[in-house]
Amino acid sequence: MECAVEAENLVKIYPGNVKAVDNVSFCIKRGEIYSLLGPNGAGKTTTVKMLSTLLKPTSGDARVLGHSIVKEPNKVRRIIGIVPQELTSDDEMTGWDNVYIQAKLYGYSRSEAEKRTREALEFMDLLDVAKRKVSTYSGGMRRRLEIAMSLVHQPEILYMDEPTLGLDVQSRRHLWNLITQLKKEGITILLTTHYMEEAESLSDRVAIIDHGRIIAEGTPAELTSKLGGERIHLIMKSNNEAEQLANRLSELGFNVKVFNETLVVTVSNAAKTIPELAPYLSNVIEVRITRPNLEEVFLELTGRRLRDEEPIDSFRYRVMTRRLRR
Amino acid sequence: MAGVVSSTLIIAWRDIKKWIGRRAVFVVSIITPLIWIAFFGKSMNIQGIFTSRVPENLPPQLQNLMQELFNQALLNAFGTTDYFTFFAAGMLAVFSLFQSMFSGVSVIFDKRLGYMDRLLVTPTPRTAIFLGKVGATLFRLSLLEILLFAAAVALGMNLKPDLSASDLLAAWIVIMLLSLGLSSAYTTLSFYAENQEVIFAVGNLVNLPLMFTSSALFPVQQMPSWLQAIAKVNPVTYAADLVRYHLVGKPINDYLFHISILAVVSLGLFIVGLALSVRWMNNR
Ligand SMILES: Nc1ncnc2c1ncn2[C@@H]1O[C@H](COP(=O)(O)OP(=O)(O)OP(=O)(O)O)[C@@H](O)[C@H]1O
Ligand SMILES: [Mg+2]
């Protein structure tokens, strides 16, 4: 199978010996949506920056439609679009100007650039606000503008680095629809996210990345089916109590795991199992039942949850959240 | 090649459009040269110091003689009996020194807000990014220098009687050369610097000394010899002398030497700056 993007043993070590990406390899097939799912600091942005020629890999290489990101960066730049994690549009200018400048940077004549600007804005539902200053846009509009800016040159491959970060549910759904449409247009998409719903509902395939390494890869169904059954989460007051109960339940033959003060029991049918467990639940604060999802796959693999929110570059983050709140 | 030109233009256009769009900043930057010329130039009333010293109870011939002597002293020092004219010409050069500093600030903001990454993922030639930033500064400066010059003339700057269009053009080229060097230096610094404070700190460190150790405010011959040595390597001196030569008519010994020094220093800064900036863009 031909890869649209093929990463081969990518490594990035930042100054100070921070190994942000540790020997990552994957193949994104033409026309699919491929997601990198991982928590803060997993190395998603670093990977995307290397694939978009912004950062030089410490070692390894990647090919984008056959072109090496190290040796032929200019060829790669022509065929990729990138929606960066942070908002980069200029809020002192209009949406139109932001996209138009982008089009000019790809070398189009004035009339061609104007035509492409209009198309990109229209596709992102922004044409009617195009002449307004970006500072008057909502968070969702700004995110869509970022995508419009990345589409003017009709890239064959689009990288989106946490495109829905900080958006409310409604704007997020709107964006998901647009991303699905982009896929229908035949664009190959690399998406990074730490929202498992996003990875699950949009992607054809997902790579779970943690501490710079890919720890699992497959379709969402493949990844979750490995876990099997349903899961009962028993939340206790302390890790100690959780351990005690876990011992008792495993003696009874249950499949039990402990994460901090949470106990996870994997069963084939949760509703039928709970009455069986009832005598042991007196110290339990809360019971939750989940079907296996990517969040749990991550938990299973790393013993940690996906979402331990923490800002990235504090300045960018502040600017970003301030803009998003407006 | 065509790519470099059109990319440079669009990158410069963006900066200029933003500059004009920021109404308050735009107005302030237009008022600044006017304030400078009016307040600085008129407060340093050096002729006044001399004229007020001629005692009035002396016989008229003696009064005239003393005035004559003072004028001679002024003429020796400034090449004109009118300090404001001397100063205004120097100010045209100094203003370029201070404006050039700002070309760095936009690079730093573009970097911090992630716009620089946006630029760098396009196939835009890296040289065009540098040229666009420096070009925008030169454009802004040209507009402001015209205003500054007009204000100086309105406030009584005495231009040389045979001033020609080519003199004006030459003075403009001199100022652009100076700014080309300085804004290249500041732009390069901004690629490597982490935040805008670095630019202002360096500006504070460098700009005032460059101004005072040049012939912009005061003639070099009046300085102690060690200071003269510094003035001789300061490009602002050459720019100020050249502007003065073209606009006011104060003679200079060796025109070719002056223009060559200025050109070598400025083009040197430009070429080194361009190379270092492109290096930064390609090596991350
Ligand atoms: N410029 C840098 N210098 C040094 N270390 C860095 C730099 N940028 C990122 N890192 C480190 O590299 C690791 C990976 O960062 P990266 O931004 O790629 O993570 P991420 O998966 O995108 O996280 P997030 O979800 O928070 O955006 C982190 O440990 C981070 O602290
Ligand atoms: Mg990131």
C-alpha cells in the first residue's frame, strides 16, 4: 500500500536533552484520516513540526508523497497544508486579508489568489464575515479561518494539530463535519488530538502516542476490541482501599485493575454483574460503567488518563485562550 | 527570482498594512518626527548663547566685530551660523537610527504568535522573509523622513541655494543605506532573540551612544581625540555628514570615502544579517 506520509524512525531531541519524539514510524495511507492521540507533552506537535519541515529531525526521515522532509523541504511545503496548534491568524487584519496573503505566498497572481481566497473562505463558512477584523471572530470562526488559510493552495495532505482545542461542543461538531467533508474531497489528513471522542469518531486509524513513542496503532475498533467487554469503575476514597477491594475481588475470580483510587473491573455484561458485586461496594463513592473506548485503551496501556490539562508555551497559551474567550 | 520579489512585497505589504491599520500607533509615529525636530532643534539655541553675550553699551563697531567673531566661530564649528540647520540635517540621520529598531519588533511578535511558523511552512523563499521585514521598515522610514524634512524646512532649516532633485535623491539614498544596515542588524537580532525586551535593551545600549558619538548633533572636530576615533567608525557620522552635504551644503573632504564607508558598513550588515537570518530559519 502506498503511503501518503511515511515516517521512518523519527527522533527529535531538544536542547537540554529532552527526547520529545523517540523513534516514531508510521504510514498514512492516501485519503485516510490518521490520528495521533496522546496526552500533553506526548510529542504530537513536535512530530507534526518535523513532518511540515519546521523542525529538523535529530535523526530519521519522513517522505511526503515520496519527497524527503530533510532533503526536499520545498517540494514538501508545496503539497502540505498545516493547521497549527496555536492561532496564527492576524487579529488586526480581516479574515480575507489573512487568507489572501497566504495565497500570495504560494505565488499565485492577484486574480488567482482572490479566487482561491474566496473558495477557501466559502468552504469554511466564513465568506460572510470575511471583511471583518479577525479580532471580532468567535473561537470557532478563528479555528475555521486557520483551516481556510491552510487550504488556499489545495494541499493534498493536511496536518491539523489539535484543531478543536478549547472549543465548545457545538463549534467542535461543526468543525468535525468540515473535516469529514475535507476527507470526501480526497485530502489525506493527519490529525493530532487528546480528545478521544474526536479520534474515535473521525479517524480511519489511530496511533496512540505517549512520551514520544507510538504505543499502539490500529482502527478505533481494533484498538478497543482488544479490551473486550464492558468495564465497571469503582471509585474509592484512597488507593489503599482500592487495593484491598481489588484483592478481594480477584480472589473471587474477577478481572481487576487499580489506577490510583479507581478500581476497574472488566466484565462481559456490567448490568448483570453489579448485583453480584453489591455486597462489596459499601465503601465505594461512585460507580461508573463504560464500554471500551480509546480513553480506556490509553489507561490500559499507560496506567494514566489522557487528559491532565496543562498549558504548553504559557505566552501562546494565554494569547490563545484570551482570543478564544472573546 | 520572481518568487523572491513578489513574496517580499506581500510580506512587506502585510507589515505596512498593519502599521497603518493601528490608527493610534500610526498617528503617534507621524507626530514623533515633528515633535523631535520642533522640541530638540529649537531648544538647543546655540546662536542665542552667543548673541545675548554681546554687551549693549559697547560702541557699535565693537559690537559688530564681536558678533562677527562669534559668527566666525559658529561657522567654523558647524559650517553654518545657524545651529538649527546643522541639527536638522543630523536629525534626519538619527531618526533612521531609531526607526530601524522597530523592524525587529514585528519579527519577534510573528515568532511568538506562531505566524512565523505559518510563513515558514509555505515555500516562500527564506530571503524574501528577511527582505520583506527590512523593506517594510525602509518604506515606513521614507514616509516619516519626508514629514521630518518638511517640518524642518517649515521651522526654518536653511537649505543650500542650489539644492537640486538629485541632492534630495542622494540624501534619501544615504538615509536608506544607513537604515538598511541598522534594520538588518535589528531584524537578525530578532530572529535569534526570545522576546521584544532584548530589542529595546540593545536599542537603549546602542542608539544613544551612536547618536552622541556621531556628527549628528555636534561637529566631530570639537570632540576629544578618543571620541573622534569612535566617531570616525560610526556610520551615523558618515550618514549625517553626507545628508548635510547634500541638503545644507556643508563641504566634506572626501565624498567618495564617506559614501564608501557608509555603503560598506551597511551592505556588510545587510549581507551578514541576511545570511544569519536565513540560517536561523533553516536550522531549527
Ligand atoms: N522548544 C522546545 N524545547 C525544549 N523542549 C520542548 C520544546 N518544545 C517541546 N518540548 C518538549 O517536548 C515534549 C513534547 O512536546 P510537544 O509539544 O510535541 O507535545 P504535544 O504532544 O504536542 O503536547 P500538547 O498536547 O500539550 O500540545 C514535551 O516534553 C515538551 O516539554
Ligand atoms: Mg501539541
